[in-house]
Amino acid sequence: MFSNASTVTCKQDGATLIEALVAILVLSLGMLGMAGLQLNALSFQKSSWAQHRVSELTIDIVELMQTNPISSQDGFYNYTQTYALSSVANLTSNGCRSATATLICTPQQIAGDDLSSWLAKAQQILPGGAATVSGDTTQGFIVTAMFVDKDFRDPVTNAPSTSPSCTPTPTGSAWRNCCPTSAAAPAGVRCSRTPFFVYINAGLVVP
């Protein structure tokens, strides 16, 4: 007579450790994905911030030119320089806009002061900031804001990218983001262009 074989229980060791490692791996992959999303969000945030500053600069110069239409029509607000010169320029100010100013300024002197303070602001609020104004009251004016963008790089080589040139004349969003040839913007510098008109009163007497 044979006795019943005793039941042998097999115990599996290390299962908890394997499960923990798998959980850590899955969690790590999730955190890497979140980090990538945060980097992309930060990049978009920087771009949005720069565009907000560009809009602020454009509004500023439009208001200044609208309050001094004689100089706008005579071209005294036009300022076209290379990026290298515009980013470090320190234009002379006559103090015409100062609250304590005693000098009776001409429209041209006021325009010079406006350009001086406006360009200084562009240099201050934009990284490597520079700006130019071109055009006339008939065809309209164009503000070109230029700034250094550390994220503006080639996705393959990671070298600073070069902004598209405005020659030949592009259209649409390409027009708004091209750099004038006269600006000679180096690689890594973005350009943002905004067109606008200055209203000239039909009854205004321009000497």
C-alpha cells in the first residue's frame, strides 16, 4: 500500500523586487515624458513673452508717431540700421519729453527724443534687443524688432539658425518673421515685423 505523496509547496522569491523595479521604470518613463512637455511649454512661453514685448514696442512707437504727425510725415521717425549697430546704439536725447524740460523743442527734436527712449527700451526688454522703423505715411510704416533667441537652433546640428531674408518679398507669416537685408541680422537672431499706418489730419499744415 502506497502512502499519499506529500504536497510540495514551491515558494517564488524576488517577485516583490521585480514588481518594484517595473514600477520604478514605468514611473521614470512618465517623469521623462512630463519633463519633455515642460520643456516644450517653457519654449512656447518664451516665444509668447517675446511676442508680447514686440507688441508693446510697436504700440509705443505708433502712439509716439501719432502725437507728432509732422515728424512722422517728414520721416524723422525712420531709423534703419544693422542689428549690430541698433542693439548698442545710444541716441542723443534733448530732454523734450522730460517733465522738467524748459526747452521749446521742434517736432524733429521731439522725434529724436522719442526714438532715443524707444530704442533704449527695445534694448532693455528684449534679449539682445534692437529695432528699426521704416516707411512713410502713404505706404505705411514697418517696425522690425530683433532679439536673440537661444532656442532658435537647427534641430539636427543645434547650431544657431538664420532668420529668412525679406528679399525677395515673402507673404503671410513669412513676411512677419523675415529680416530686412539692411539689418544684416546674424544667426540666432529672430526678427518680428509689424506694419501700421499713422493718421495725418487732412487739415494739418506741414511746412
